[in-house]
Amino acid sequence: MKTVLMVAEKPSLAASIAKILSGGSSTSRKGRSNPVHEYDTTFRGEKVNMKMTSVCGHVMSLDFNSKYNNWDAVDPLELFTATTVQKESMPKLNIVQHLQSEGKTISYLVLWLDCDREGENICFEVIDAIKEVNRLRDDQIFRAKFSAITDVDIKKAFNTLGKPNENESLAVDARQNLDLRLGCAFTRFQTKYFQGKYGDLDSTLISYGPCQTPTLGFCVERHGIIQTFTPEPYWVIEICISAENFEVPLNYSRGRIFDQQCGHILLLLLKQHNEAVVQSVKYSTQKKQRPQAMNTVEMLRFASSGLGMGPQQTMQVAERLYISGYISYPRTETNSYPPNFDLMGTLATQKSNSHWGDFVRRLISTGITSPRKGSDHGDHPPITPMRAASEAELGSDGWRIFSLVCQNFIASLSPDCTYEKVDITFMIGDEEFTCTGSKVLDPGFTAVQHWQKMEDSLPPVQFVKGARYRTKEPRLTQKATTPPGYLTESELITLMEKHGIGTDASIPVHINNICVRNFVTIASGRRLIPNTLGILLVHGYQRIDPDLVKPSMRSEIEKQFDLIASGKANFDIVLAHAVSTFQAKYKYFVENTEYMDQLFELSFTKLSETGKSLSKCGLCTRYMKLISQKPMRLHCKNCEATYKLPQGGSIKLYQGNVCPLDQFELVVYNAGGKSFILCPYCYNFPEIEDMGNNSGCNKCPHPTCPNAAPQTSVTSCQTCDEGDLVLDPNSGAVRVAVSPDNDCDTCGTSILTVEFNPEKTPFKEGVSKITGCVICHVELSPLVELSRQQFKRRRRGRGRGGKGRGRGGRKPRTKDEALDQYFV
């Protein structure tokens, strides 16, 4: 019997598809990485064993050859021509091995990846992985196209299999290649240059991105308009009439008056009259249009402005709803329903809902309104509900997005909101005034989209032509023009869509990036306020090369990528042209960075003048300053040297101890209960080969240093048997020491001497000092708390008796023996 392997993008998606296609009869087993669901069925007219499994997003990611990953050794300019390689995206999951294990003997491959360009790209990553062990022909590989996880959609996709689109995959490859080279080159240069000069940038990474930077540019542009805005005074004439015991305000037809003297003249003319005459009363029927079908951008806009949910969070929630089968595929640019779309069937799924079920039942009985025409981009149908749900099923955020999708779908099939508008014109002398109002005749779609609801605003009096009413004393009121507000996320998304910045899938990522990099801050109302760093970056680009921040630059490149996707342009030619263009721009930027630096000098503090003294430098013995703002680091003003530190925690001096290799004072890093000692110099420039970059003393194999692994390592990890358990310098004990010549006879663990303050000792009967094994000793063992940190070192055995519980081998008795054992 032949075997067919089907691959979905996520494990939960694979389980849902297998359940639908097998009718619930599939069996599941554990694969190398993800579950595999199996059942027997018929495929292409023959009996087959069907296997359904999944990847976890992209199988591979593009990166530079390892020699280009050292920021200090590689000129960023080299990255434009550097060799790139495909690396497994999540090596720990072993997805490639999993695919090859399941695909080694298959006869057919069916790809159920998401139906967008990224999905097509993942298709070919799966194909390439399997072809290394199974040379499948093109006629043995199929592609399923679907937009929702429902029985109808999945079975239809299975019965109408097509082929993966290599051109769309190449378009993704081109974008990834350009963004990697361009983003890494600019980001590395900017980060090293400015973090090497200023200490209060408060940003770990000063990044550049061809989509991210124009997105930031929109925010800074609005900030500039607000900052340079000059309020202009103007005057308005306010007047009311008395009608049937009501005071009705009138609007002056001239509107704002920008000349105060002219305003006073008009006011004097009006004061000569005390009656207003109704010149005309016009009634008209108006309509407020129902919404179009919902696409991704519209969903993100509504969620931000109406629900207060950021784009990144919205997409995460929407994807969960899609995978669970509650809504259709949430990444689409199309806002027009296909001609064969089952509108009535989809609408019927919501007729039992407690919130909008009554409205849906009435709509079904009276008949739906033909949806407004939109744009069909040929990707996926608009976002619609796929089945009924309740808040208890989905949770708070899930229910809010599900409600948004349902209400928009129902509203798009509902009648327009109809209202009656009245326009009344009054004459006071020769000057014209107006009064308007409206009354809802049929709420239409606003009955389900409550935030669009209109309120009645008819005047309290039925006015007729020729009627006269006494006027109140007119007033001339001074006001001033006001600047626009800062961009909201919703407005920013609109600008990005208009200028072709990003795609429906990447827009949330770009907005999130400018927030996490500390370029902008999200204020109340989801308004984006640029920080000093973001403002200076944009102004600096504009001084050096405005194209780097203009949205037109990226939109033109996206058009070229679209040509690759449609098969109208050559991948190599388009990519080479784009890379060479930005390579020239990078060179010019580097040569003229001083123009951006002039702005930074006015707003930020030099590195040497930032921070507080903490520890001594081993080279000059002067105190180095701890710069606590992102990225946290130590700086020696005398040596003009900066030393990186681990991020996300706190740094303190460690008892004045020094490293025996370089004489730098040791510090302790602490974050969330995990702590380790480190030497600032060894952390950046390890002097022992086995130590590795960015390592603490607990990974240092120095044979005699009391803080190194041989002196603080207690026993092998009982969980993985690959690492060692090492002492925590912040354990709370006054002194903890490993006995140099003593191991536990039972388990092979090193014997510890633990001493506490007599007033705070946890030991019985006030004992403050105990020597024993942390695994076996009845009083020490309960005090042990494990905090996970990676630490792997060369192992020389599995301990006593071959049980793998000891540290392996006899400990050296003398310093000379330790050195000999280490180096030999």
C-alpha cells in the first residue's frame, strides 16, 4: 500500500484537517517533533495509508555564513555581498529530521500550508527537506488551497488539489534576502556607532528596516506638524432664537471669521435686528452606507480604534480563532465576496446567537441586501465567521475579535441606515444662518454594529417657511485653531496600506517593532508618540538621504517583488538591482553619518559622562561606570572601552573579588531569581577556549579560581545529565564552599560546607554551619532550589558505578595536577 504524507503549518491545524478527512477515525502517534495522524483512504483511485503531520511555521530561515555573524570583526558593508545560508529555524524541534523520517518512503506529498506567499515559501522548504531523502517527482507533489477549517472547505480542497506556486515562493526569497542584507548592515553600523558614543539612548538595538523606518517616518511627520503648528485666532458669532419655550442655536453661514474688526462690524449689524425669519425648510432622505466585506487591514483598524487592541495582539487572537475553525483565514487583502460564496449558509450559523441572533433571523426572513462591491486581490475570501460560538468558549479577547468579524459580516448583508435630514435656513437682516437635524427612519446595519449607531437630533420645534422668531443677544467669541492629534494605530495602518508599506501579514510586525525598539510610545487612545531617538533617526535620514525614510522607496521594491510572484520578472535580476541600489545608499550614509550625529549630540549624553561607578577595570585599575539604560553595559573612561553585560536584570559588585586571568573585579547578574557571577572582560573576550562568548564564571573551566565551574559545580544535572548544577552566589547563605577532596559515597555529589547567619539559620536547634551532600543530607536537601541555566562542558565520565550521577573522574589534589588535567 502506498503512503501519502500531508503537511500543515501548525500541529493543531493538522489535527483538525485529519479529523475532517478521516471522519474522526484517524489514530495519532508521536513523531520526532510533531504528532502524526494516520488513517487509510483512497487517493487518486488507489488505497493508500494517509499520514498527516505539520511544521511550526517556517522550516528554514535565511542567515549569513557564520563568519559574518561577528559584529566586531565584519564591516557591515560586506553584508551586501556576503554568502547566505539556509538554517533550520528552530533546531531544537528537529523539524527537518521529522519531515525526512516521515517522508522517506512516501509516494505522494500533499501540502496544506497557509494559502499566501509565506505559505508557498514554506511549501518549498518542506519539499526541499523531503527531497534530500526521497526524490519525489513534480507529479507526486500537490498543493491544497483552502480558506477555512470547515468540513466543506477542507473536503473541497482535498478534491481539487493543485500545484505549489514557485514564483510566489521566489518573491518571498527575494524580500527575505534584501531585508536581511539591508537591515543587518544599517542596524549593525547604527547600533555600534551611536551606542559607542552615547549612554542614554535607552534602546538595545538601533535598527533600520525598509518597512519599519517609513512606518516610523509617518509618526515623526505628524509629530513635526504638531510641534511646528502655530495657533491662529479666529472669531465666531453665536446666536440663539426663542421658539416655543426652547432656545435653538443657529450656525452662521460665513463660519469662522479671521479678522476681528470684520467680526465686530458684523456683530453690530446683527444687533440692529431682533428677529430671525425662516427662509426655507428642506427635508431629504439620506443613507449611511453599510460596510464592505472585512479584510485584514480593516480588522486591524477596527480592533485598534474600537477595541483598544494592538495589531500584533489582534493577529495572534485571529489566528487562534482560525485554527480552531471559528473564522476564515485572517490574512487577506480582498474585501469582496466571491460570486459563489455561500452568504446565506454562513449567515445561518449565527441565528442562534444570544446577542445578534434575532437580527439575523429577521434578515434571513426578509432577505439579505446585495453586498457592496470591493476589490478582489486573488488571495483569500474576506474574513467571515465559520460557526457559532460563545464568550465562554473563546475567552475575552477571542470573543471580542469574533464579535467584530461576525458583526461586520452581518452588517455587510444588511440594509443601509436610512435617516431623514432637515436643513432650515434663517435670515437675520441680510445675514444667513442655518439649523440642521436628523431622524433615523431605519437603523439598518447599525442595529448590529452598535458603534455606528446614529442618534436623533431634530430641532425641538417644527419650523415652517416665513415664521418669525425673536433672537437672543448675539456674541462674538474668540477661538483658535488646534493642531491634529498624534497618529492613532488605526490611522497609521491606513497610511501604510495607502503607500504600500508592508503586507496584511507584516503590518502588525512593523508597528510592533517601532514600539519595542523605543522609537515610539503608545499613549491613551492607541496614539503613537515618537520618542527622541525615533525623531532624531528620521530627521537624520532626511538630512543624509531622504529616500531611506520615504514610503515610495519600499512600495517600488514591493512592485518588483509582485512581478516576480506573477512570473513577469527574473528573481536574480530584481534582487541584484535592489541590493546594489541599497549598497550605494549605505556607503553614502556611512560617509555622511556626522549629519545625524550632530542631532544626537544635542539630545543625548556622551558615554563617558553617563552612569555610576561600580567596579575596577583590570587594565588601568580605575573605576568603570555602570550604564543601566538599555543596553546595560560597563564603560571605562580611561581606557575608552565598553563591556557588554547580560540584559534584563540587575548588576552588583561581587564582594570585591577579582578574576585571576585579567584582574577585573567580578560582578553578579541577577534576573528573576537566576543569578551568576561574571568577569566583564571574560564575558566579552573569553581567554579560555572552552568558555565561549557571553559566559559567566559558572561556565569557566579555570582549575583554581574559586568562582569557576570546577569549584562551584556540585553534581550532574539530574534532569538532562548534560549540564552541571552550580552554586548560586545569591543563595542567602553567608558562605558556601565545595569540598575539594570529598564526594558523597552514595551519589557521587561534591560535599558542601554551608554556613548561615546564626540569627537567620534554617537549620534545627540554631546550628549555623553544616557539611554534607545537597542530595542526601536531610537538612540540606530541602533547601535546594533549581533555577535553569544552560551550562554544558566537556565530560570525562559518568560518575561512580557507571550510574551517571557523579561528576566523573577523580578530582585533582593540587593546583599543578589541576592545570595538568585541564591543559593535557
